[in-house]
Amino acid sequence: MKEHAIIPSKQKIRVTKQFTFEMAHALYGYDGPCKNIHGHTYHLIVTVSGFPMNDTSEPKNGMVIDFGMVKQIVQEHIVQHFDHALVLNQDAPYVKSEVITNEFEKVITVPFQPTCENLMLLFLEKIRNLFPKEVQLCALILRETPSSYAEWRIEDNQ
């Protein structure tokens, strides 16, 4: 069988990495059961795009970005802070409760309702400018349950 040479072409590629972490929240003033503190196993899916490096003298040759770099950015700026945290709207009166302040070690208060949509936008702001200039953050998906998620795409926001 004859082998075919692969000729690199200048094609933009999307690269995606998924992260999983546990987080609890409560929706202050909400008219359903999510007004109570409850937790989820969140899946954050991060997609960047760019052109694969075409330089045989470089160790990252053939990569848009090293998956390890994506992991380092997201772990440091999102997962380490939010994993096993309780996220609450700062306007909720129970935020100042002794039960909250004394019994929970990792409470994050935010100036908005901590919905899946708003949390995803917060995560976007935390990482959007941390990738190399030749790599563009182009999509985020925050999956709150197996059947529910919020999605951001750069093409919807240009």
C-alpha cells in the first residue's frame, strides 16, 4: 500500500477541551426550586481556533495550541476558584448569615443572579484575553445538567 504525503494547508482549526467541576448555587428571588441551595456537576467546554503551527523546528509544530496551555488557563482562572464553591447573589439577605459565613469555607458572592448563563459570561471574561494572540476564544458551553446548558459563540457577538 502506497503512503500518501500529508501536505499541510492553511486551514483554521477549532480545538476544544472540557473541564468538570462541582459547584453549588441558589437563585435569590426565583419562583421555583432553584431558589434553594443546590449543586451541579458542571462541564465547561472551551473552544479556541487558529492555524496549526507549521515549523518543524518548534516542539509545538502541528498544534493550534497545546492542550496543556488551555488546561492551565482554565484550571487557574476558573476551576480552582469555583470547584466545590457555593456561589450566591450578593444581594441575597442570607449571604451575611452566620450559617453561611461560619459553616461554608468557599463562598463566592457575585453582583448578579448566578444562573448558568451569567456564570458562563463570568467565565468568559476571566479567560477571554489569556490565550496567545494567534489563538482566538470562539466558543464556551457551560453544561449545568445532562440536558441543560448555556452557550456563547463569538460569531453571535460580532
